[in-house]
Amino acid sequence: MGLYLNPGNDAFGEIRNGTYVDKTGLIDFINSTIGTPEKLTCFSRPRRFGKSFAAMMLCAYYDKSCDSRELFEGLEISGSASFEKYLNKYDVVYLDITYFISRSEDIKRIVTDIQTCVIRELRKAYPDCIEEEEKYLPDALASVTQETGNRFFIIIDEWDALFREAKDNDAIQKEYIWFLRGLFKSGVATRTMVAGAYMTGILPIKKYGTESALTDFREYTMVQPENLAEYVGFTEEEVRTLCWNNQLDFEKMRQWYDGYTFEKTQHIYSPNSVIRAVKNQRFGNYWTKSESYESLKNYISMNQDGLKDSVIEMLGGRREKTDVLSFQNDLTNLKSRENVLTLLVHLGYLAYDAKKKEVFIPNLEVSESFRLAVQDTDWIQVGTALSRSEELLDATIRCDSKAVEDALEMIHSENTSILKYNDENSLSCAITIAYYTAKNYYEIFRELPSGKGFADIVFLPHRNTDKPAMIVELKYDKSADTAIQQIKDNRYAGKLNDYRGNLLLVGVNYNKNSNGKKHECVIEKATQY
């Protein structure tokens, strides 16, 4: 065994010794590509979503230097027809690009260092196959295959790390891409020596113009995961099982970490956050100390093409139409709002609805990351509105209409240029931001079908919460009493028939042309009607 050639199965063994969720079905998918034109796979997804775990799993399965049968016994792949066919059948070349970057004295030598290190181990394993002066890894691999007939499975973890660390050095990036093209180009030698390949990273493969830099790879991303959607993260069934086995509240787990949705898999959870919640027996935000959190602050501060307005809208519960196809898959070519929003999808800070072509904040953990990021930027007014939302919620629950009016007046006066009230819909977004911390206690529905019409905002309390449910109706240049009456006339409360607990009816009106206080609020405790 070596560091880069056939590193063995110890790493996957350690993973199996922890809290392990069976994702070996991915192996069966990769097996189905071997011997076909689809044998080169690039599967990108955010940090904390199990990229390296999957790479180590594949290494343990294909590596011919070890016997991994016992490690995979009882797992999904062991019942597959392809299990025996490819188990420990190939020489594995395993490249962790972040490792090479961390050990390099000069990042400009990365491509040279990679080739030198791997060729050194190849010479030890196959001393009679590689010329002493050989420095080009693709030719060294081809020589081994030609002399022995042995083929290679190539695994590259954090393939895009060089683009992140040397994002302004175009020369290094191009040298690296040409190296990868040499490994995977559609030539006779390459098709012979490479049995299959698996690359993983945060970003999809870089584009030059409209073309991928590595055209032979089949790509699976956060925008288009296709058949690999269930391997992006944990499925709902897997999370339910974890919660059941560890006596955790599934509804709270869903609230904090669910929200990534794909056509073939409706609910996907952030794996690292779920596992940490299980280990710590505590739900919370496990993202804010990561490198990507610092990036989040930098990207939203750019305010490309109205990006700030989009972030505020999403904090208020809306979705944003986004063109994800224009993104060039790098960190320096962020020319538009759509580019930044698409990047945030790949970083895991936004989810993407492919059918509607909309992005949105997926869950409470990510929403909290946005809140903290906003408060760390120069968006002082928005940060103030978010920080005062707990006071506003308390005033509402106390049925203190005047305090609610004063709070809304203050929040709006400080954010006039940001939280614009053009109609009831924009008012709804602003009110949702004003009640931001309610997310900790409530499931919040906007324009929820109820009775004869649509309630603007419904706050349905989570289980084990003593907060009352609230129906909020918004009016623009009318009256708060009109809003309350509309709730009663349309029997909005009928939508909460399964709810047992206290209910507040909240009417809010904004008087655009008022010379005095512009916000008017009426709050009633619900009675039978």
C-alpha cells in the first residue's frame, strides 16, 4: 500500500466504526459505468456533504492491495450483482488535491509534485515498467498497463481545490486542466489504462465559453444531480432512522437540516450537521466556523446586480428566479447576481428548484448562517431589523398592538430604502423579516390556502412549544379592522382544524399617505365563529 497508489481500506474502516449511513449504492452506480463511455464521473457537492467519505469508500472497494469483503458485508452493495465482479480488482490512484496543496512549498509546482509523488510509488510497485526519466504521469500509467495488462481506477478528491486556492492564477489552473486532460483524454492508451474515474469537489468542472474543460466526464451537481440525488446527502428515511435510534425529535431535525429538494429525491439533509446533532444530542448551526461561511459574507457583500435585494427577499421567505446556466464554475468570473446565487447553490447555502428555476434558503441552519453573515456585513439596517424581531414577536403574543405598531414603524423607518412597501406582497416579505426569529418556534406559511381564500402569513407552532398559532392578514391603504374581518369572513382558521391550542388573529395595515403613524395593528384572541 502507498499514499497515492493503492492506499488501502483503513480510512473507510474508521468511517464504518462511527455512526455510518449506508451509501454503498453509489458503488453499484459507478460499477454500471465501467467498460462504457460513461466511466468518468464527476460528482460535486458542498462541504459537509460526505464527498471525502464517498471517495474513501470507493477506494476501499476497488483497491486490489487489500481484502475489503468484510467491510462491505451487510451493506447495500453486497447484495448487488456487480459486487463480486469489481471488488478489489484495480490499482487505485488516489489524489487528495488539498493534501498536495498543504504540503507544497510552492503552489506553482502542484502539478509537478503530484506527478513526481505518484510515479515514485508506481516505480516501486512496477520497477520494470517505467523509464527512469519518465516524469509524465499519464505515460507512466500507460506503460504499466501496456506491460502488465493491469488497469487503474483513478479517484480525485477535492478536484477543484486548486481553483479555490489559486483562483487568480490562470497559468496554474490551465496547467492543471491540461494534466487532467492527459489522464482522461479520449485516446487509445487512456481508454485502455483507465478502468474508471471518480472526481469530487465543490464546484462543477470549469467551463471555457460554453464547453466543459473535461468533456468526457459525466457531471452530477447540486443543480443537476440526476440519478445520484439520493447520494447528495441523507434521505428523509435515513434521517428518520437516525432519529429513532438516537431518541431525537425528527420534526426538529427536519426544521434545522432539511430543504434540499431534487426531482427524484424530494428531501435531502445536510449529512455532517445531522451527524453532529446526533453526536451532540443538540440541534444548532454547525456551519458558521467553516471556510465557506467566511466566503458567504464576502459574496453577499458584493451586491452584484441587486444581490442584496435578493438575499433580503429570501430571508423574508421568497424564492428568486435564477439562471444557473451562465455560471462558469469558477470563483473569479462572478459577473452577475445569477452567478453569485448559483455559486451559493454549489456551496450549499441555497437550494435550487429545477422545475421552477428558483433558488431559496433551505432550512433554519442555513437561514441562521445568512442572518449572522448579514450582521457581519455593512447591512446595518437589515441586521437591526433581524435583531429586533424577538421583541416584535413577544409584543404580538402579549396582544400589545401599540408595541407592534411602534416596532414595525421603527423597523420600516430604518429600512425604507431596502424594505420597500409597493403592495401587499412586498409588505408580506417585510413583515416576515420583521418576525424573523419566529422561525425558531413556528412553521411559517405564506399565502397558505385557507377556507375561501389565502391567508397572507400563518404561524403554526412547533410541537413542544407554548406559543399560540397566529394568522396574519396584511392590508395596504385600507385598515387593520378590514384585515381581521377578512380572516373571519373567509374562515381562515378552518385550515388549522388539526391544531389544538391558542390562536391569535393579527391584522396589519400600512397607510402609505398617512401624515402620522403609517402602521396600524389589531390583535384578537380567536373565538368560535
